[in-house]
Amino acid sequence: MLYCTDYATQQFNQAAARAHIGKKKNWSDPNAKASGWFGEAGAKGWTTKLPSKYSSNELPAGTIIVWKGGYYGHVAVVDQVDNDGIHISEANFGRHMDKNGKTDKFSSPPTKTFLTWDKLKQRGRLKLEGYIVPRLR
């Protein structure tokens, strides 16, 4: 079983290692809920960007995208950015979400998804909160 946070943590730490940060610092989240990641990442020294203050074509691979909503929220990982949208990989995101954000995709492997810039802002009940970039402030 794979939570979205487990997958995003793994991918983010690999990106940080490629940027020569990983040996100095790794991302970890003790409560495993995506809903608190954006604020916690900034407090831990990672670069965080609000969507309105960050050029979408500058999101490096490995950046975590944070959506708020429901009890858990959701996170995914940037794979590639295009002019029309963004390619992401994510775990535990599905069509049938309950009121707390749990899905029917919990035991599924990570999936690759393309989102237009408009669809990135709102995914069902989830609203884009911001980005956690794999570099320190």
C-alpha cells in the first residue's frame, strides 16, 4: 500500500540528492497528511512557492505539488513541464474519494497524469496550495 505522501517523499528526496542536497537534508513528514506539508516545508528550510508567485515553466522535476482539501489533502510530483500543462506522477489518487480524501486507489501503483494549467488549480474538492521545490532557501 502506498500513500501519496510516501511516494512524494521518495521522489523528492531523490531529486534533492541529484541537486546535492539530499546528504545534507531529506524531506520527511511525521504525520503523513499532505494537508500540512506546504507550511511545514517552509519551516524546515525548503523553498516553497505559491502558484501566483512562481513561473510555472520553471518548476524543476521532483518538485512536490500540494493540494489542500478534505482531511488529508494530496501531493504529487512534477515529472515534466510543458507550455500546455504539467506531467505529474502520484499515488493514491482516484475518482472515488470519500469526504476525507481517501480513495479507491490505495493499493494501486503510482500513476502518471497530464494536467492542463487550469486543471492543476482545482482537482475535485482539492485546491492547489503551492509547490515545494527540492532546494533549500
